[in-house]
Amino acid sequence: MTQKKLCFIGAGNMTRSITSGLVKSGYDAALIHATNPSAAKLDVLKAELGIKVSHDNFAAATQADVIILAVKPQLMQQVCEALSAIDLSGKLLITIAAGVTINRYQEYFRQPIKLIRTMPNTPTQIGYGMTGLYAQAGVCDADKLLCEQLMKSGGEVVWVEQEDDLNQVIALAGSSPAYFFLMMEAMIDVAKQDGMDEHIARQLVQQAALGAAAMVKQNPQLSAAQLRENVTSKGGTTAQAIAAFEQADLRGIVKTAMSDCVARAQEMAKQF
């Protein structure tokens, strides 16, 4: 991977995930700089990863080749406008914030920019992340490749053709780990209510979830529906459970949840 000076504006969970993946994959920690108002978050990053840290967004961004905007959407305008005095003509901007469009960034920076929007998820911190990418018109192939390599340090990436497609990425990958956590939480709770030890219940559920995901990934020729049918014997226990899910309209619930997720992303785009 081409190694350039990186500046992460913001030191939250996603910055920690990405920087951890970069350092573990061999990226020079001396080339990574993170900024944040919170000394506690910066101290953790410095102690665990050996990267540079500071409270000065402007100085760190000025020295960087690549600026990764990793603050909450509601803070993005303030942060970007404070950096707008920097000459950004030779820098690549990468954002990991949901809901803030490229047009908004152009307004905030008040100068021509090269920007790539990304939508990673939290499993990035353990190398199993899924990130959607969309590049502004005019971003060169070399910059796209650099961004792709950076995000691949935490898992897999996929480029989307339209900026609006990132809202679907949010629903399918950015937010979806929480969907699966909720399902696992519910299953463990039921087992506990039925008298099973919580540790044993968790072990059973987490390994089943891991195995199911691995089977999907390792059998690309089979649809998820086919894999489900392969383990659902007619009149058996699995069939009974699946019937209960279908009767409760699980598919409708999933559709509503994902539609609401996309709608919220669209609202955020208008708001910020």
C-alpha cells in the first residue's frame, strides 16, 4: 500500500477501528495523526497504536496528504469550515459520516475538493468490516485505489455507482450489525428465561451466527434462501421455527426497519 500522511479528524470508535486495522496491516504509525477534543480518547490511541495525536485539527490537516473526516454529522459543518482556510488542492478528503452529501462538503469548504464518501461498519475494528465507497466526479484512479486500500485494512469494500446508493449501504451494512446483535440478544434472553446458563447460551448463539455467515460467504453459488431450505427438513424443528417467523411477518419487519433506516439517512442529508 502507498503510505501517505493521514489525519483523522475525530477519534471515536470508527477512527479507532480503522487506525487499528491500518497499524495491524503494517501501516507506519508515525504517518497517522488523530485529533480530538477529548484527551482520554487520544491517550488510548497513542498508547495502543503509537500514532500521533493532538487537539489541533488545523495543524494536523495542513501537514496531511489525506484528511479523514470522522466526526458526527451535526459537527461536520463547523469542523469543515474551520479547515476551509487550508489549501486543499493537493489533498484527498475521505469522510466516514452518514448523511452528509458531497454538495454539502463543497459548500462547507468553499473551494474545489477531491472527496470520497465511505460508509464503514464497526466490525472494521476486528478485520471483518464492510465499507461502501462513492467517489466525487474528478477523483483520480490513484486516489480511489488509495482510499480502497485504506478501508480494506479493516475488511471488504464495495464501490457504488450513485451517491444515493450509500443510503442502502447504511441499511445493509453500516447499521446491520446491530440488527444481528438484537437477534442474538433475543435468542440468549429466551434461553436464560428457560433456565440455561447465560455463558452457554451465548456460546451457542455466537458460534451458530458465525457459522451461518461463513456458510453464506463460502457458498456464493447458493442463495441465502437455498441455504435456509437445505437445513429445513419438512415437519422438523427448524421448519416449525421458520413458520413462526413467517407468521410474525419477519420479512415485513425487516423491510420496514431497512426502509426507516434509509429514510433517516435521507433526512440527515437534508438536515446537515
